[in-house]
Amino acid sequence: MPSTGLKMTVTNEDDPTLTRTQIRLLRRIYNGRTVPIIADGRPFLTYKAASRYLRSLALQERDSAYAEMKAQAISPPQD
């Protein structure tokens, strides 16, 4: 069969390192955010940046950083 030149695109949602629930929550947390969430001492303002960072971590570190993001979204730090 000849090649059509088309390539299959793999989206971030296909990445098994984040669960569907985690992806959905991250999208809600970062939708329209104007104040960054700090995780592991790094600021994250967008879903894309946060998910890219989480996917770069080992499982235990990823779960810890995700929990930190989730906690800040529920109860923002007091200045």
C-alpha cells in the first residue's frame, strides 16, 4: 500500500502519565487563570505549561506536584 504522506498526530491526552481526571482538573484550574500557581517553587499560569512539567517528572514527584497545584487552586495562598 503506498504512503499517503499523512502522519498520525498523538495528542497530550494520549499520554498515559496523567490520568483523565488529572487532565480535566488541570484544564479547569488553569482556565482563564491570571495568578500563577506555584509548584516545586515554579510558577505555572497555563494548563500547557503545568501539564508539560508534570509529565517530565517521575511518578512520585508528579503526584506530589499535582497535589500541590490542586491544593492551591482550592485554597489560594494568603499574602
